Amino acid sequence: MGGALPPQEKLLAETFDLVFKGGTVVNHAGEGLADIGVRDGRIAEIGAIGEGMAGETIDATGLHILPGVIDSQVHFREPGLEHKEDLASGSRSAVLGGVTAVFEMPNTKPPTTSAEALAAKVKAGTGRMHCDFAFFVGATHDNVGDLAELERQPGAAGVKVFLGSSTGDLLVDDEATLKRILGAIKRRAAFHAEDEARLKERIPLQRAGDPSSHSEWRDPQAALAATERLLRLAAEAGKRVHVLHVSTAEEMALLALHKDIASVEVTPQHLTLATPEAYEALGTKAQMNPPLRDRTHQERLWWGIERRVVDVLGSDHAPHTLEEKAKRYPATPSGMPGVQTLVPVMLDHVNAGRLSLARFVDLTSAGPQRVFGIRGKGRIAVGYDADLTIVDLKAERAIEDAWIASKCGWTPFAGRRVRGWPAGTVVRGRLAMWEGELGEAGGKPVRFGEAPPAANAPY
Ligand code: DOR
């Protein structure tokens, strides 16, 4: 089939492999009752579809059909840290939570900093992951010369830079290297913005056994200083950047003035959990980078959601085992799982009136498509991949550790009752999850507009 277009008869034939009937379809541009016909993994019809037109028909009455949720920040730990997670377990957690594609971070062991490491991840994920995927390439002092080529490789989500150290060894904080990176690449790179010099200086503020001191050590000024520097360097280089997990009021106000340069991510946990209560309730499970903040910061993040400053939601799924989290702070690792809880936690906010369903859709599908230049995903449209997140907005459930398929086996949201739950996850027309049951794994790399199509792409 290499290079051939589908035969004309097939395009015209009004039969489908799969039809979702009677659901409320919510798109970037509105919502309404419609059936969706899927053929060869793509959306082939949106509208009224008669009986007997499909190999399989699924009754979606009472459910909302959203474009597949794309989580553009997860850590799945393979290779090297598989006791915390691997690509298969992380992807099972994703599809059980309604997520159809993930972008995975490079701080594995070894890190994803070479063409070989990237190709190995793509190979390891293909057909083994339950959702589609792309991998960020980590920038180091040594691979700057390769980044322009690496960011164009199949399966690459772009370049990721840690401006401040977090889990793993990836870090680039000197101005000369940052300038070289921004000068070398074409795509929008993603940044962890915390200022390394300030973090080092403030280490004495860590209090042994008191994880709440994590938020004092890695203070709002550390985040703001890094984001200010990033905006200046990006403007000088004439490049666009993506600021991951924005956590402070000051950064949100600043980023609102620089939307021509920077796209913005926030996490469900920064929108939902706040200090000091989170540390009191969760202890070291609440420890992450950048840290959780107080309600004043959280309100400003919601302001950024409401004013459209925020482009995407990412879970920053960062699993660590309970044993690791049971150590004494600061020996405990930073990060919490989140890929499985992004959809229910945010749908609960939708039901509480904090954001509209349309805005949720924009943040989880059209937003990532716009920011990262994704091809064929990000909206429900004829010809697009049949990636769908089907949700029951009325379902009330409690999030529990026992539901979490991540190897870490816990969630900071355990015990939380939410309204709104993922009922089905459809990846290129396959039922990756239906009513809590997993389907077969069949994940493939996400394709991007700025990278050349893979040599064996069908067309
Ligand atoms: O809390 C975090 N954990 N923040 C990061 O930037 C990395 C992550 C991890 O990989 O554990």
C-alpha cells in the first residue's frame, strides 16, 4: 500500500468498522448530538448514521464524546527505572483514565538524549503501549549540535530543557548553552523553569522530616526568575517556547503578556491541591517540582485558565514507589502520578462550574495540537485519527489507590469523590478501554507537522 491512496469506492462506501451512536459530540467548535462513523482507524462520518452500516455499533446515549485527551507531560521511567513504571504500565494507566496519547519526558536511565535512545523508546512503545505516544529529547551540554536533527526524528515531541535540577541528571542552566540550544532548534521546546542558582543557594531551607519546607526551598521567586530568563532568551533568539507546569501567580501574570513567545501548561494537581493543607494530608506524596503552592497562586492559575492564557493541561505523571516516598524528607523523590486522574479530576471541576467542557476540550486536544503541531489528532473531524475520550459526566465515583494501574499504585487524589468519569478510550478506532476493561495494546508514534513523515507511512 506504500504511497497509494485508499480506493475511491472505499471512500464512497457508506459502511463503517465502528459507529458510536447517540452521543453528544463536543468539539473545539461546539457540541451537539451526532453519530460518529470510524473506518480504517479514522473518523469517516459525523452526523446521523442509519442502522446496519457498521461492523460494530456502540450505544453512546447519555455520554459525551470528546476528542482524544492528549497528556503532553508524563514520565514513564523506561528504560532504567522500571520498578516505578514502564511504557506498558504507564499507558494502561493512561487509557484507563481516558487519555489517548502521551508525550513522555527524557529523564530516564539512560536519558533520551541521542537518536539511538529515542529510536529505542519508539520501538519499545510501538504495539506495546495502549495509547499513542511521542518522546521529548533531553538537551544537554554535549548534544546541542544534534538537537536540530533529533527534534525531527519520528516520534519526537520536541526538545525538553531542565533549567533547574529535578529527578535525574538533566540540567542546562548556563546562558551560553541555552542560547546555543534556542539558536539550533526550529520546533517549540519545552522548559522546566526553576532557577538552579537560587535552588542551590536555598538548600539550607530544607527541614529534615518536613516536606512542607519543599515549597519554601523551591520558592515562587525561583520559578519566576527562570521563566523571566527563558522569555528573554526566547525573544532574543526569535523562538517560541513552552513553559511546563506553571505554578505561581507572578509567572501567570508575566506569561499573559508574552503569548507571542510562550505557550503555557498547568497541571491538575496545581489547580486542585494547595499548601499547607496538601502537606498535612499527604506528607511527602505532595512533594513535587515545581512545588504545590498556596491558594493565592492557585487562584491565579485558574485566572489563566479562564482568560485562555493556559494552552494545555499536562499531568506531569511522575510515579515513585510508596517505599521511596516513605523515606525522610529531603531523601524522598519529587513527583506524583497523574495520567489516570487528569480526566476525572478535571471533569469534577467542569461539573463544579470551574471551567466549561469546551475549555477542557481545548486544553486537552486542540491546545496540544496547536502548541506542538500534531498531525491528524486534536479534534473530531472527518479524516482525523479516531481518537476519542468518551465520558459520563453524571457518574459519581471515588478515586481510590486500588483503581490506579501505574506501578506506583497510589494517587494523591485517593478518597476524593468526583462527578464525571471516563467511560471509554478510543485510539485510532480501537477500544483501548471500555467501561474500565482494557483492550489490546496497539500504540503508535504521534506524527507532527514539522517532522517529515516516517519512511513507511501509508500516505
Ligand atoms: O516532581 C517532579 N518529578 N518534577 C519533575 O520535573 C520531574 C519529575 C520526575 O521525573 O520524578
